[in-house]
Amino acid sequence: MTLPRLELRSVSKTYSSDGQDVAALSDVSLSIAAGSITALLGRSGCGKSTLLNLAGAMDFPTSGKVLIDSRATSGLSEGELTLLRRKRIGFVFQFFQLLPTLTVLENVELPLLLAGESNTAGPALDRLAWVGLTEKAASLPHQLSGGQMQRVAIARALVASPDILIADEPTGNLDTTSGDQVLNLLRESASRFGATVLMATHSAEAASIATTRVRLRDGRIAEIETL
């Protein structure tokens, strides 16, 4: 039996607000296979972003466990967590998060530089070619369209060939054509690079590329649909 790449076991997350505990997630269990695409669906405030942060080891559950290849993220040292985030997890955000003073190529190189890699330009150019933006390598982010910026963000997220790709509303600020391009790249990141894609979205078009759709309601899983 193949072990899941990413697993949540009875995960709950509680935040303190104005002296009161607020449950963002309650008893969430989820198993996600390598190379699959999972879409998180639900209204704003239902827990999608909290779940993404936990899955990406950017935060930790109040109770329960988040496991990557059967290792609980809460049991890792700071050094192990840093390596995990830099080498095994890629992030794509709704608002792109490109550094405005760096060129497109430098933005894509950044994860490799942070990981201490010496050969950064070659892999970065390869990923830019994959997203069809080689000719924009020397451009600054403000010289790009929204769709181009998101494609650069995907190239950056995948430059280190991560095992897990976390995408938060990746088409939320894009027109239909640009959104379709981004979704094709996300689909290919799973099929070509073997990335496990976990995506939060309000878009029916984005959810349609997923092999599993998880509907959240008030911090709990309301439905899991596997295609």
C-alpha cells in the first residue's frame, strides 16, 4: 500500500482572539496521494487558508498531526522545517508575491539561492521556458501582466522540484484566458513533475482540474468527492 504524501489526522486549530478561543479547523482528517490535485472549496472563513498553512508547515495544529511522508511536521527541528519549506514545498499565492526590485529570472532563482544552491540560472531558465516566459527573464514584475506574474510565481514555486505545491486562489485575480493557462500549468506540475497539488479556490473552473474536491464548512469537512 502506497503511503500518502500528505496526511492530516484529526487536526484542529484554535486561535485566541480578544481573550476568546476561535476554532479555525475542527477534527479534520485528510489523506493526499503523491502526484494528485486536491481542491479545497468553501466560503471565506471556512478554514481553507488555515489548512493550507498547516499543510505547508507554515503553522502547526493545536491538536492532531500533519504528516509529510509519515513524518509529523510538529516534531521537526527548526533546521528540518527550514529545509522542508525550501526544498520540498512550493507556494503559489493569489497576489503573486514577486519581489518588485528583482528581475523575473532572479525571482525564480530565489528559492534555489535560499537553499544554498550554486547553479541557479540554469534550472530557473528551464522553468521559465516551461511557463513560456523566457523572453521576460530580464523584465521586472511591474512590466508583466497579471497572468504572466502568476506564471512566474509557478515557475518559482517549482524551480526546486518540490514534492508539494500549495496554491492559494491561484486564479483569483486573473481573467479567463490567463486563469486557464495557470490551471494547465498546475495540472502539468502534477503529471509532469509529480508534485502533489493542494489548492484553495472559489472557482468552479479551478476545482474542475482536481482529482479530489474537499468542501469545508465552519472549519470541518462537509464532503469529500473523489473523481
